[in-house]
Amino acid sequence: MAHPQHPGRTPRPLAQPQLPAFCRTRRPITTTVRLSSLRQLQWLLWLVLAFQLSTVLLVLAGPVPAPLTSAAGGFTPAPYASRVSAPVPSPFKP
């Protein structure tokens, strides 16, 4: 919507919009990338891939079953010792 012109005034010329200074300068658009930066990026990508793979494997493995408890309420080495024919130490005898 234009402002109404008064009879005794001359219209002021409108200024042309200008771009900011950083848009008017002409600099090359090249970027230098160091090899060490690429190596660090590659290392980071391998780390993320390993983390994602371990997460997928944990999800596929399913829930962990509850630990088995013995009747006495403690660890009984008898079933394991009988496999290797080793004597079972008793916690009651010195």
C-alpha cells in the first residue's frame, strides 16, 4: 500500500536494496581438508558402527534370565567340581 503523495512534495527516490558485505565479496569456494581430520572422522564412524552393532546384538539376544538360586541360598560348587573330579571345599570345616 503506497502512501498518498502531497501536492507540494517531490517524491523521494527509493533506495535499491543491497546485499550484505559478505555476500558481495568474491572468494573462492574451496575448502582444505587435512588427512588427519579424515582419519579422525573414519575412526569416529567405525566407533559408531561398532556401538550400533553391539546394540542390535543385545536387542536380538533378548532379556537376560533371572539368576538361579540354590536351596541353601548360596553358591554350591558341587555340580561344577564333580565335572572336573575336584574336591568340594566345605565352608563349615576349616
